[in-house]
Amino acid sequence: MLESLSLKDSYWRKIAFSICKDKMLADDLVNEMYIKLADCTKEINDFYVIVTIKNLFLQEIKSKKTVSIEKFYNYTSSEVFELDDFEKEVIDNIYWVAREYIERSETQSLREMGKELNTNYAF
């Protein structure tokens, strides 16, 4: 099984790279794919291998549930949000429901606003 899979090694690495956009991770995904499919006894087609690589990538993402604090580097909760004249004009010209959602979005959840305004909160 591994011999037939390894004939397309460069192809699998290109596919893995197109999924994750990281060369080192793509190499790791292909190596994990070889390990996962090494003992497989059934017939494997290209689609099955690609789905396996994609699922391995999704597992990799799920295992890394950390978020970098750098994403929130410039944020402070005491910052005041003010609209300029153009933004105020745009808000004045939208539907009342959208305006209400925008105005209440800082203090309420979408579900709470939907209940209060008797609207579908996923409008």
C-alpha cells in the first residue's frame, strides 16, 4: 500500500500545501497520512487520500485552541467609539431594525435584541 501511495508523494505534498499554506505542516500532514493509511487493507483512491489529509489538517487546527494575545494588542475596554459624519449619515439611511441592532450591539447579544425587537436575530 505504501509503495503505491509514495509514487505520488510530490502530488500529496502539493495538495497538503494547498490546504494548509505551510510547507512544514504540509510535510507533517503527508507523513501522518502515510502512517494512518499504512495498515489499510481496502482499495484507496486519490479522493480518499485527499480527504484524509484534509481531516488530519482539521484535527491539527482543533488541537491548537490557543489564541495569541497579540490579536488584542491595541484594544482597551475604556476606548470610546465615536462615529464621524459620514458614518452617521449611513446609519440614518438604513432600516430601523439594523440601526437598532447597531445601537444595542455594545450592551446586548443578538438573541436578546431579537427577543426585544421581535425580529429574527440572524436577519
